[in-house]
Amino acid sequence: MSHYFETPDKPAALHEVQATIWDDEYTFWSAPGVFSAHRLDPGTRVLFRATQPPPASARRLLDLGCGFGPIAVALARNCPDARVDAVDVNALACELTARNAERFGVGDRVHSGHPGSIEPQASYDEIWSNPPIRVGKTALHDLLMTWLPRLRAGGIAWLVVGRNLGADSLQTWLIDQGWPTDRVASSKGYRVLRIQPE
């Protein structure tokens, strides 16, 4: 049985997933072998309900751990002047994100791929993520410390984390590392965290 941190070793059987994001209706392609393959993950739904799209001034955005691409596609549709980098270690997830971006007419501005495919000097106005908590604390901390320093001056990172999966301890750890982090919402067992460097 494949795990969504790994790319499935057989062709994907596509199906559709319905979602409402920031009052817009979406129908995404998905497939077994990616995170939350059959529905918009409850944590991601909480994240969208607790936030608004980035401002028009945003020019480059990151979806960290893109899955089949709901965050990346919604960001691109709501920020018509922004490029969105969507990264995932699962190649199928990147393929589905690209397919969904094309489906919604934003394929020219959503660039999906392995994290190593992003140029090292890339920086972001905002980072959005339902991070892969189950990779373990050390790997998660390494992941965040790799990408958070890419925030531009005045940038914001938005994370949604399950309360029972360590959201509160993660918030404390981020603050201890020098990343001011506020809890902006709590719903259905999830915390929405806003990281806004001074």
C-alpha cells in the first residue's frame, strides 16, 4: 500500500473531488496515493475558512506540500498577478496539481514540482501549508526551517495543524526559534497559525 509521501508505482485512477474555497466552487482531479485523495482535507477547509486570499500586491506564493493542488490553484485564481510554486515529494501530487491548474486556467502561473526543483534564491510574499506532520518532529522542523527563511520582508506564512498532532507545541517551538507565531483560529480540532516575522 503506497503512502502519500511516496509516489505510487502504478498508473493513477483519477476521480473528482468537489470543494468550496473562499466562496468559489471547485472540482479537482485526484487519485489514490496522494494526501486526502477523496476529499478536501478537514484541516485545509479550516484554513480556508479562517483566512482571506493574499492581497493584490502578492507576486510570489508557495504551497508547501501541495497534494492534488487545492491551495495552489485557489491562490492562483485569487491572485491573478502572482506566480505560485507548489512543492511536494510525491510526483503524482505534482502531476495532479499541474493538471488541476490547467483545468482552472492558471497553469501558466502554477509551477509544481519536487522541492529541489525550486531555485535556491526564490523568496515569497506568503507561504501556505497544511504541513506533513506525520513525517516526524525533526523532519518537520527541518522542513519549516528550510522554507520560512524564504519569506520576504513583511511576508506571512499560514499553517494549519491538528491540535492532537502537536499544533500548540509547534507554535511554541516556532516562537522559540525566533518566528513570531499567532494562533488566529481553532476549529474542529485544528489550529490555524500565522507566522509573521518582525
